[in-house]
Amino acid sequence: MTPDESPTPLIHARGLTKKFGEFTAVDAVDFDVASGESFGFLGPNGAGKTSTMRMVGCVSPVTAGTLRILGLDPNVDGPRIRGRLGVVPQQDTLDTELSVRDNLVIYARYFGMSHAEARTKADALLEFVQLAERAKDKVEPLSGGMKRRLTIARALINDPSILLLDEPTTGLDPQARHLLWDRLYRLKQQGVTLVLTTHYMDEAEQLCDRLVVMDKARIVAEGSPLQLIERYSTREVTELRFAVGVQETLDGQLEGLGERIERLPDRVLVYSNDGEAAAAAANQRGLRPETVLVRRSSLEDVFLRLTGRSLVD
Amino acid sequence: MTALLAAQRVLPIGLGGRRAWLLIERNLFVYRSGWLVLLSGFFEPLFYLLSIGFGIGGMVGDVPGPNGELIPYAVFVAPALLATASMNGAIAESTFNVFFKLNYAKTYDAVLSTPMAPGDVALGEIGWAVIRSSLYAIGFMVVILVMQLVQSPWAVFAIPAAMLMSFAFAAVGMAATTFMRSWQDFDLINIVIMPLFLFSGTFFPITSYPPALQLVVALTPLYQGVDLLRSLILGHIDATLLFHVVYLVVMGLAGLAVVARRLDRLLLK
């Protein structure tokens, strides 16, 4: 879905800029998010993802450019817009002085819901995020994954038009991540518009219909995960890992193994449409890597191509 | 409460304030399960009264009251203990608790992701501090009424006066808290509170000071409350009480305005 196809995007940004003093955190980015879409910001730490999300969440004033959320201007209608957003911040901001259920009830009250409405909604959401048995517990003893789920339940309390998730699964173990992804996928199925930031390629591939890659405060590429991989990478990648010190002696011996060679500190990546053939070619040249791995191209490769460095650095 | 409503009108519209009571409700939820903690504030002035009012008072004997006639020392000191307790209650709630929520629990970050605004947080926390210390004020008034330390029907105004005091101190305390960088900075609050507690006409009349010093003390914040409450409880009514009221209202509104703006700068950057 390109920006022009949708006449009224839920989020519309043009030349959106955020500066903190002299430092430019977000540098004139353009993007649109359509209703029902699942949209991602992919990029390393410090790329400007969180600053962009905070502006969209109406908790950070726009320095320059245009930003419209649900057709409204955050500078004018901040509280009204916030009333229709659900926010999952990067760090949990659960109320540690309240029980699990009261966290939701009180949060519902902040949105102006009645007590009865707040309680009903809280109980339904505790079921949805599988925390009903912990309703009366304090927040502190919950595991990281449980806290994340409670934060997501809290973000859903007002039936938001847009759910903003800033690195929703950072720091979670694989099991907790998959449970969370499952819940987010269900929301997506229900038609909730998701906007998320992540530095995990698998997360972006799982959840995002469309994403932008951010680096150094700018958007460097935009498309669906598949489009990005097709545009910026090859179908397959052959990873060659050599014994310590060997890689440095390989000058001139790697060229031509694939369409493109990327040399990382710990391994060599050979980009081609046939990974096995590239591995065989390396073997024929007498190269003896300690391990050979052929895999599909991922967004990590896209990012590497676009910025010359790996995503989590 | 009238002061709070007035404050609401003075606050800039964009900073909010209408949803403040939802934050008060949040605090009520917190103490619903830990209401025993709330009792501590009731005992503080009571213990001072027993120790200093009656204990030391027994050695001091009668002292001249605001009307000039001799009164037992406990009668003299009781209203000042109410004033002090209102100050301490307001300061404790608006400094330590707020600092924790602001910097560690990130409570307000979550609150501001909703339609709530910084003005709601400011007014809510200060309003809560006022509610909490007015409960103590009511409790303490009942105690001194039973002990026959109240000498005038004007004393019914002592409770709203104590609430006004806690509003003023909570607002300024919370304003100061928004500038604090670490727990060490709270020593600065003690450096201010301690001398106020000891020298504001609390335990002896300020006429004991040389005239120049009297004037200085008469302009400090706790003295306004001490003199206001003592005058009401002992029935010494004159125009200076109006000055005390205006002083405390202005102090509270100024604090409130600073808090709302500081929260806006700290949390919505």
C-alpha cells in the first residue's frame, strides 16, 4: 500500500523533525499509516524510532514538519488523540503500587470510563492476555513477559484506533515473545492498526505488512519485508565462518563467489540466488571454512546493505 | 478546596486540570490496601502534644496567650502542632512520594499517555496531599476538643485553614521536587523545614525575638499557619488573619503553576 492509495491515512507525517537542542533525533521523515495496517520502524538503537513514536503518541512536541493523527494535529488536540491511542512504551511503566487488575481499572478511569465499564473491560483484557489468575497480585513479582502482556492489556483498555508498540519484545525470552506475537497477531486480525518499532528482523517479518528502515534519524528504505529483501538483497545467503585469523588472509579469494560479498568481523556473507552453489564454489577454490550455513535472506541483510553495519550494534 | 477550585481557573487551559480527581482516585486505590500507613500522620502531633504540651508544659506553667491573658502551655502549643503536622504531612506526600513516582516508578509517564495532562497530575497530587492532611487535622481537632484545649467557636475554621496550609506547602514542596536530581537533595528540604518547625512561634511567641528578627519570622510560611490556627482556636480574630490567608493562597497557586509547567517540560519533551 503506497501513501497515495489511501485518502485518509490514520497517521500522516511529512518532513517530521525532532530536535533536542542541537541534536537532531528525527530528520524530516515522511510516512503514512493506513487503517488496519501493521506498520513497523526498523533500525538500530538511536536511529530515531522512539522519538518518532513519542511524537505520534502526542507526548513529545513536533519540532518541525507536519504530523496528523486520525486527521488531528497533536499540538492542538493532544488529549483527544491520546484518548484514541494505545501505547506500549519501551520500558514498562506499570503502576507498582497497584494490583494487576487495579492497574487496568485505574487506567480505564484516566480515559473517562465509568467504574463498572472499567471493571468489565479490565477482566476481559486480563483473560485476553492470560493473566486472569494474577488479577489480585502486585505487579512487581510478575515475570518480564507477564508485565509486557499486562502493558499490552493496559494499552487496549480504551479500544484504541491505533496501538503503538515501542520494542514490544526486547528483553523477553523466546517463549514469552511468541506468546506476545500471537496476541498481537490476533489484534491485527481484528483490524487494530499496529505501529511498532523493533530491532529484531524476525519480529518485523512476523508482524509488519509494511515497514521503514531508519538509520541516523532518517528513513533509508520503505516497503513490505519481502519487497525490501527483493530490492536490497539476494534470495539466499551463504555464511562462511573461518578459524581465527584466517579471514584476514583471504584477500582476492572471495570475489565472484556470489553477487555480493559482505565481510563481517566474525564471518563472510556471500549473497547469491543459489546458496548451495556458492558454498560449492568456495569449496572448489580450496577455501576451508569451519562452518558453512546457507539461509534465506532476511531484513538483517537489507539493513546491512543499506547502512553497512549490522542491526544490533 | 475553594483554593483548589480557584487554582483550576488560574491554570493555563492547555495544561489541563479537569481530570485531576482521577489521580486522587488512583491514590485512594493505593491506600485502600495499606490504610494503616495513613495512621502514622495522626500520631505525630498527638505525641508532640503529650511530650511537649503536657510534659514540658507542666514545668513551664501558664504563658501569655494571643489575647494577653495567661493560658496553660498545652493550650498555647496545640494549634501550632496542628499547623506543623499539616506542613509535614503535605511535604512528605508532595516530595518523597512524588519524587519516586516521577523518577523511578514512571507513574506520570503512563498517566500522560492518556487524555490526562500535566495540570491534572499537579492538581491531583496536591489535592491528594490536602485530603490526606485534612484527615489528620480533623483527628487532631477532635483530640484537642476532648482535652479542652479549644477556647473559641472560631475553631471550626481551623480545619479549612489547615487544608489551606497543606495546599500551600504541598504545592511548593512538589514544585521543589521537580528540581531535585537525587535523594541527597532532600536534605535541603530538611534544612528548610527544621528551622521553620522550631522558630515559627511554634513553641514560644515570636515576641521573644528582637524586632527586626520578629519581622523576618512573621514573613516565613509556617508562621502564617501557626498564627492563623492559634488565633482561630483561641478566638483572637483580627485583620492579620486575612494577610495569612492571602499569603498561603498565593504561595499555593504559585507552586501549582510551577509544578504544571515543570511537569510539562520534564515529561513531554
